[in-house]
Amino acid sequence: QVQLVESGGGLVQAGGSLRLSCAASGRTFTNYAVGWFRQAPGKEREFVATISWISWTVSEADYSDSVKGRFTISRDNAKNTVYLRMNSLTPEDTAVYYCAAAAGRLGRRVADDYTNWGQGTQVTVSS
């Protein structure tokens, strides 16, 4: 079983940047796809980004249209950690951000496909 812990959230001004981390324990991220989702108050949880596992050094990323070009997902398999670099943040990016893991190599956009979730980290972007 993979346990996930997010960190790196906080308060930032519009136009700023943050880097979120998702650290795994219990077992490695090998052969696990990892995704980031977010949930704003009063809204449903939405897909942000996902990264596949192809090999120890190769992965593929996929993004929602709302963050493409601004966010970058990456993984450091040696550190058992997945990152979400967020640039050009806007108030619309304010939400609790969750990372999730799913056994299997392919990245996926559907929350129900993920079996392991972190507790979330708050990101607040002020205007």
C-alpha cells in the first residue's frame, strides 16, 4: 500500500509560483501512475495533471487545458516523489490540491481510477 503526503502549498500572489511535492512511503512509485487533482470550495474535484511510469527514466505527462503551459508535473523516482510546478498562478487556481497514485503504468484523468490519495495541501492565490 502506498501512503502519500503532499507539501508545498501556501499563499501566493497572482502571477507567482509554487512547487507542490507528493512523497510516497510504504512502497515505491515503480509502475504507478500519479496524478494531481484539485478541489475548490463548492466545486467538484477536477483533474490537473498526471504522469505515467514507462521506465525508471522515462515518463509521459498529461494536463488539463486550464493548466497546460503553466504547470509542469515531474517525478524523481530515486526520491519516490512527484512534483507539480505551478507558474503564472491566478485566483482561479485556489483550491486544495491532492496527489493520487494508481497501480499501472498509464497516466489517467479520472479520479475513480486512483486507489491511493494524500490528505491534500491548500493553495491560495490572492489577486
